[in-house]
Amino acid sequence: MEDTREFYYEPDENEELSSEVVTAVAKAHDEDVLEQEWIINEDINTDALDGLFQDNNLKMTLQFEADTTTATITSGRDGSPIIKIESHR
């Protein structure tokens, strides 16, 4: 049976969302961002991801599988993204 752990991460508003997703996945796996093997642009169109929540005016949820995780990005009350990582390691 897999052990699933949940992590919540509020991105820095000065960073691209795609970079913050990479950071959140690394933290969920207790890995250094630069040393992790997962490369986001092999699974996700980073320009599209960054553009979805760019102006903090969309109220939506986006979910995808990446590097033995389920990443869910939701809009907070002010429209800013909140990243939830479910680690399946």
C-alpha cells in the first residue's frame, strides 16, 4: 500500500508558477531543487501554466500527475495560486 503525504505551498508572487511547482515537488520529496531528476517541461507546458494564474483573476483548479506526485493548483480567495502536492513515494 502506498503512503501518500500532502504538502501545501503558497508560491512567491515574484516567481513564475512553474518554478514554484518544481520547488514544491522537490520539498515534498525532501530533495534539492537543482538535484531532483524531474524536469517539469517534459510533462507540462510551462508557459501555459504560468499564464493561467498570471493575473490572479481566474477561479479554477488544475490537477496533474508529475514525478510520483499529484499536483493540484487552486485559486485562493484573492485569486493567487495555492499548490498542493500529494507525494506517492
